[in-house]
Amino acid sequence: MFKTRLLSGILLVAAALLTIISGGYVLFFTLLCISLIGMQELNSAMKVRDGGFNSLEIAGYAGAILYYAAVLVDFEKYGTMAILASLVILMFVYVFSYPKYNANQIMASFFGVAYVAVMLSFIYLTRNLPQGKFLVWLIFLCSWGCDTCAYCVGVLIGKHKMAPVLSPKKSVEGAVGGVVGAALLGVAYAAATGGIMTEYAIICAVGALISMIGDLAASAVKRNQGIKDYGKLIPGHGGILDRFDSVIFTAPVIYFLAKMVFGV
């Protein structure tokens, strides 16, 4: 299992390097595909789909594609409009196929658009900022870096449970180690790229805190739905949402922090 997880992790990092360095349409369509797969995983977990594709699920995908089209054209002008339009599309399916779907399925489907497609799109939006080719990596330093540092510190000195019911293996000491580790990674990254160490450290520390919320939120959904993993797409890691649960939360935080701190 460890070898499988390690190999999958290496391939994930290689894919991330390739797509993010490339940017542009390569990154855009990669994120769109990842978003659609992630939405499919969430739809299965939340019982939006039962067996094959249905009209509600297709409406959710259409909403996500519409949103990504708005991002490609002009996020500032059309992003919010596209999110609202996706809700209208879902409600259209709801009322004209009534009583095929219930309100919980509609809310879960719209949640999939916002939680997966919208949140992940901020990787692309961050990459497109001035100096975005450097700033975008802060998303992964915060999320994956925090996760690794928190695990190591937790294994070594973790004693006090952070969320004993939701995630018994996570400790307060591990969480502190994750935040500090992410901040130190930010300092090292700033030194390597010519960034401002203090600002990078603060951004990474805040992003690390948010990434832990993302991780725990994904765990909460899985526990509510009685599943261990969202999928089996990535050997040793689970599904897209299992690997990107913290990135989903961190991406928009880094985007807005970068705009605030650097005025971009």
C-alpha cells in the first residue's frame, strides 16, 4: 500500500508540475475535468445519482461547464452570474421533473457546483494573476505541505486530540506543526523565488489553517454518508476529492490573500 501511495503521489506531483507550469488552456481544461470527476464522486456520495446518469446530475455538470466558460471569458464580470445561472438550471430540472427529485438532492447538486467546480477554479485564477506562476504554488505549499508536516509532528509528539469524534488520529500538536511547517515552507519558497518572506509566511500559515478545515469538512461528509473514500481513481489515495479536499479550500483563500497583500 505504501509503495502504491508513494508512486501515485509522485505521479500527482509530476502532473501538477506539468499542468500548472503550462498554465493557459492546459491548466484550464485539466481543472475542468478534475472538477467534473470530483462532482461525480460527490454526487455518488450524496445520492444525487443512483446508478447511471440522470437529468439532475447532467444539469449540475452543465452548470459547472457554464461557470468555467465564464471564468475563461471574464471571471469578474460573469462568474457570479454563471453560479446563479447554474442554480436556475438545477431548479428548472427540479420543478419540471417533480416529484422525481427531492430538495436535498437539489441542494447537494448545487453544493457540488460551488464546493468542487467553483473552489477549484481558483487555482486557474491564481495562476493568471500577475506573478501567478509563483503565487499559485502557495496553494499546494499550504495544503499538501501542511498535511505532511502535521502528520510528521502528530506521529512524533501528538497527544491532544483535535477532533476526536470526526478524525481521531489528528492532534493539536500536529495542527500546530502543520501551520508552522507551512509557514517555514513559505519562507523557503520566498527565498528561492525572490518573494517577501514575511508575506509568504503569513499567507502560507493562514492557508494551512484553512486547509485543515477543508480536510475535516471532507471527512465529515464521508462520515455522514457512511463511506471511507469518495472514489478509487487514485490508487492509495482514493478519489479526486480525497486528494484535493484541502486544496479546494485553500485555492480561493490564496487567491484573495494574494490580491489583498500584493495588490494584484
